[in-house]
Amino acid sequence: MNYIRFDSASRKLWRNGVRLIQITALALMVLSAIPARAADQRAVKSRFAPVYPEIAKRMKISGTVRLEVTVDAVGKVTDVKTLSGNHLLSAAAEDAVRKWRFEPGPDVSTVDVSLEFALSQ
């Protein structure tokens, strides 16, 4: 049988390459576990319930709508973006959350809000 022999310089280069790959893989795993932007938690001062859309009631649509809400330093909602949920329900959820007021904070922040739409039995 023919064996491939590596000299000591080649072995060191090989080991360094393997270590570099391991370190890179570890760094990618750690970075993927950290959220790109963590949502702040601010207390809600005033909350308005969403109006269940009549068409959604007739179609028996229910579910959860997740929203990303941008709040200024005073506590006023400046922007609302739907992250997930039914389109018919998300419009009603966005309209309701735009009327909410949050506790004042040091700066503009982003808050994740989930609203549940359920049909009464």
C-alpha cells in the first residue's frame, strides 16, 4: 500500500485550517443565537381592543396577529408593522394598536405585540 506522508509543516497547516473552520463554525452558531435586534418591553398605559372585522366573523377566521410596534420616547406609537397573522385580522389589529399609549422611555423603541382574535362559541 502507498501511504501519503506529511511533513511537520503540512501537518501544522492542516491542524490550523481545521481549527480555523471549527472557530468559524462556533462563531456562526453563537451569532445566530443572538437576535439581530431585541424588542424592548414597555408597559402599556392605555390599550384599545381591536374591532373584529365583520367579514372575518362571517368567514369564521380567528388567530393571532403579531405586530412590531415602534414607540417614541413620549410613548406614542409611530409605526406598526405586521409580522404574522391573517391579512383581514392584521388591518384591525394595526388600527387598534396605533391608538395605544405606552409608558415614556429614554429613546425610541420597538415592542412586539400579539393580539388574539377568537370567535365566541
